[in-house]
Amino acid sequence: MDEEQIAKFKLIELAEKLGRLETFLPIFRKILADIGRTTDRVGFSAAWKGINPMLNLCGISIRKSPERITSWENLEWLEVLKRAYFRSCNQVICMAPHCTECGECGSKLADGHTCEHKDIPDEYSN
Ligand SMILES: [Zn+2]
Ligand SMILES: [Zn+2]
């Protein structure tokens, strides 16, 4: 394959992955939103085993970070979801301040950063 063919192949792969991701996105959101309720019965391990094959189909692989700060253990599940979605860094445990309007990491409200209000999906709020 020459450079053009390789690039075309990669773009096709990207289009397919994005297509799969879009198909699964509402399902992922629903599963994540429901985890707070279902893990009472089945636990987080079972929830993870349920969602992981779908992630693989979408080409998403999640690895455990060995040096994560562990204070997430005290967070309510909805707070975990909100932080992961809302924060620009997408990190649940992040020590930097985050703008309360757009979630930008390392910014405070009205400190002069480019700020656009970001809504949290309904599934992630009460
Ligand atoms: Zn952050
Ligand atoms: Zn902001």
C-alpha cells in the first residue's frame, strides 16, 4: 500500500469506529447512569464485565492507572459521572480547579478563559 492507500484505509477505520461509537453511545450512557442502582445488586465487577465487550467492539480499551489517588472511593456515583463528563480533563480525580460553567481544567469562573456553558446529560443528573 502506498501512503494514499494507507491514509484511506485509516480514514475508513476511523469512520467505522465512529459509527460504532455513535451506535453504542446511548447504550453506554444508559448503562453508566444505571450503574449506581444495579451495582447494589451485582457489584462493579459484573457491571464492568458487561460493558467491556461493547467497548472492545468500539475500539476503546480502558486500563487501570497504577498510581491513581484513591479518594474516588468516597465519591457518589453521580458525582463521578458528572466530573468525568463535565471536566475538560475528563478526570474524576484532578486536583486543579475547574470552571463551574464549562468545566475547563485549571480555570476559575470569569478568569478570562474562553468559557462556554456545558450541559450535563439528563442521565447524569438527578
Ligand atoms: Zn482537571
Ligand atoms: Zn469556564
